[in-house]
Amino acid sequence: MDIKDRQNVAALSRADTGEIDTSAPFESVKEALSLFGESAFSHYKAVAKDPPSSEKKTVNSTELHLARKKLKKHKEQLKQCEAIRTHAVEELKKAKRTVAEMKEKLATIDKSREIATEEARNISMELEGNSVGQDTYGDDTCKPELDNARKQYEVVIAKLYNAKQDLRKMKNEFEASSILKVSSIQKEKDAKKCAHSSAEQQSQLSEEITFVEESLMQINLASKHAKKEELKILAEKDSLCQSYKVALEETERKLASLKKVHHVELVANLEIKLAETSKEIELVQKKIQNSKISKLNFAKTLKMELHDSKEILQKVAEEGIFLHNLLESLKSEHENVMKEHVKLEEKETESDCLVNNLHVQIQRSKVELERAILEESKARAEFRDLMSSLEKLSSESENVIKNSSIMKKNIQELMGETKEARFALIEAEKKHQTALIDAEKTKNAKEITLNQIKLISENSNQPKTSTTSGSGTNIVVTAEKFKSFSQRAKDSERLAEIKMAPSMAQLEVVIASEKELNKKINAIHEEGKEIELATQDALKKAELHDAARIALEQDLKGWRERDLVVTELETLDKEPSAPTKVVVVKPKIMSIESMMKRTIVVNRCGIFHCNIKHAQGASSYRIPGRKSGLLALLD
């Protein structure tokens, strides 16, 4: 508000004294950026917020690649579990065979034992009868019978001893078979557990993959929705900028007309309107900032969702490692159990019960195996569906890579076009410099003519001398010579303008082509830029415009000094002169007009050089619908 009050006071004082307001519309370029910079750079910032689509697709491809690796690992685990299961089934069959053989051997041993016991009983009965008859018949008759009985008894004892050894061997074999049965049962249980855990892991992985795919679809939809909203906001901003441009142009026109007419009240009203428009601009800037904050929040939510998905994938990987460790621990426990079962000894009665229980468990395991086979077939079908979807995603990623290569080729072509445009600009600058040299030559010719006029006026013997002052001289010349000299000056100015016109036209054409190329390049590069680069470019441009503002202020000081010279000359002209007709020539006014044109050309050239230097970043920053103080005065 203080700056605006100062501007109002300065405008009123200048309107009272009858001077032209040549002050800058803003104190600094930073003030202009605070008012109009947001609308100028919002397009770059809005585009830079969105992460590039190629990065999103690479992240998705990496996640899918990790999921494929995990599925391969689980497939291998399933194969291992199936191999363990088949090995356990084979061992169970072998155990059944050994149990049947052992039962047959036990039956034969029982029969041989019964036969041996009966023979021993018969022999003992015979021996008792022989001992009773020994008393009656005598010793001689019983000796051969006793010898035969002893031999038979020894044979029976040997048979019993052999049968006992066979029984011991059978017991040992039966114990070994029972240990094998227990180990096969334990292996079958472990295989069931592994199959169940692998099925659960497979189901969890399928659910997680579907969740990741759904989240990716949601992220893509959200990004599309955000892009649509950004396009709407950009269109609204463009419409607002155009409306503000039109309003500013109208206000400038009105101000220019009012400066010519010197109406103080209308100037004050216009300044009030400018203050209102500045307030409206501030409100629009606040809205833009709110929209930016909302977009940033939306981007943060998207980042959080991506981070959550990454954490889920990490958890899945950790679960895989945990399951691998569990398998190793189960193997070690299995070995310990095997060692413990080797030490255990069980009885024959318990072995029969175990055999019956084994038959029941085998039947149950068969039912469970059939169920597991059905579940595996379902899981394989789901896995095939997942593989088809993964193949589709891989094809889509390949298409994206091809599109990115095409975009790179287009960028290279545009860079070649920019190089050609730069060469054209260099040629145009050379032509422009030649035109400036010609203008300087015309200026030197003017100065030579003015010196000749002075010499002629000094050598002339006219009675009346010229009036002099501290700031300028009035030379007395005849009307014909004045016309001839003025005609020469006009011709030289026309020639300079004619020489400058084609170079200026070429410059405008090259600037237009350069702007189009810059627009194309910016449209391609805007997706990869970030907010920090845009802010750095804005600060650099602000510094450049500060330097330009300082140069313009220096030019304005020179103009004010020249205006003072012109006013002094006009006051000298208004003073009463002699009755004779005298044509007064004002050589400094002519030089001022020529210098005005020259300074305009130089300022345009300076702006043109700034545009060339900053063509790759963004087009040269200019306040929309706003002209410099010098151009407004000249218009």
C-alpha cells in the first residue's frame, strides 16, 4: 500500500506540473513476480508435480518380476514336498511288506515251538516211565533206551536253541521295521505340513498379487484423474490470465489517454481500480496456492500407498525367508527324531496296534492326498491365469519402452531444428549489426551537416546574431537552406528505417519460429522437470529483469535530462524575437528523436539476446499485457 500511495502522489504532482509520467509501473521485478509470477509459472510447476509415467511402469515391472521369482521359489518348494510325499508312500509300502513277512515268520516259529514243547513233554513222560521200569527190569535193559532218549533230548534242545536265535533275529528285524514305520509316518506328516504351508503361501501370494494389481489400477486411475483436474485448472488459469491481460491493456490505454488529457480524478479512479484488480489477483493467487496444497496432499497420499505396497512386498519376502528357515529347522528336528526312535524299543503287542493304526492312517492319508491333488490343480489353474496376466503386463511395458524411444527420437529432431534456428538467429543478428552501423553512419553524416550549418552561419555577414544560452544555441539560417538540410536529414532517417525494416522483420520471424520450437521442447521436457528447477529459473530471470530494470531506469534519467533541455529550448523560442523572419533550427531535438529510435532498437535487441540465452528453459518472462515505460510513451 505504501508503494501505491507513493505512485499516486508522484502521478498527482506530475499532472499538476504538466510533465509526462515516465516512472516504472513497479518498484522491482520481484513485486511484479509476486503479482503475476504465479500465473506465469504455475503451468511448469503443475506439470512437474506428476511423476513420470515411465518411472511408474518401471516400478510396476520390478514388482512383478519379484512376484515371479517368489512364485518360482514356491513352485520348487511344492515339488520338493511332492517328492518327499512320494518317498514316504514308498517307504510305507515297504514297511507293510516287511510286517507281512514278519507275521509269517512268527507263525512258523510259533508252530515249531509248539512241536518242540510237545516232543519234550513226550520225552519226559517216556523218561519217567523208563525210570519206573528201571526198578523192575534192571539196568542192562534200560541203558540203550536211555542213550537214545538223551540223544533225542539233545537234538530237541539244539532245535529249541536255534528257534530262540531265530526269534531274537525276528525281534530285531521287527524293531527295525517298527522304527522305519515311525520314520515313514513322521515323514508323511512333515510332507503334509509342507504341502499345507505351501498351499497357504500360494494362496497368500495370489491374494497379494491381486491386491497389488488392484492398487496399481487405482493408482493409474488416480493419476489420470489428477491429470484431468490439472488440465482443468490450467485452462481456468489461462482464461484468468487472458482476462487479466485484456483488463491491463484496457487500463494502460486509458492511462495513456488520461496522461495526454491530464485528468487527475480519472487517474485516481483508475488507480483505485488497479488496487481492486491487485486484490483480485491476490485472491486468485491464494486459490492457486490452495489448489497446489491439495495436489501436494494427493501426491503424498499416493506416495504413502506406494510405500505401503512396497512394505507388503518386503513382508512377503521376509515370510519366504522365514519359511526357508522353518524347513531347515524341521529337517534338523527330523534327524533328531530319527536318532531318538532308533534308541526306542517297543513290544510285539504294541507293534500289532501300530500296524492297525497305520492302515487307518494310510486310508485317511489317501483321502487327504486326493484333496491335496484337487487343491493343487486349482492352484495351478490360478497360477496359469496369473502368468497370462503377467505376460500381458510385460507386453504393455515393452510398448511403453518403444514409445519412450520414439519420444527420444522426436526430441533429437527438435534439437536439430533449434540448432538451425540458432544459426538463423546469428545471421539475423549480423544483419541487424550492419543496419546499426549504417544508422551510426547516418548519425555521423547528420553531425557533419550540422557542423557545416554552424560554419555557414558564422561566415555569413547577416546583421543579426543568434541568441545563446548555457544549454543550447539558436543558429540563424535562410529558409531554403533549412529546408534542404531538413530534407537531407529526413532522407537519411528514411534510408536507415528502410535498411532496418527487413532485419527487424527477419528478427520477428525468427523469434516467432523460436517461440514455436521452445513451446514444443517445453511440452516434451515438462514431464521430467521438477519444482526446484522451475524456482531456480524464476530467480535467475528475476535477476536478469532486475538488471534490465536498472538499465531502463538509467535510460529514463537520460530522457528526463533531455526533456529538461527541450523545455529550456521551448522557453527560449517563446521569448520575443526581432521582427525579421528568422527560421530557428533546433539540432538537439532532431538528435533526441534519432536517439529515441536508436534506444528502442537497442532495448529490443537486448531483450532478444536474453530470449536467445534462456530459450531452453522457458520463454522469456514478461508481465502479461504490460509494456515498459518507454514503449508506452512512444506509443
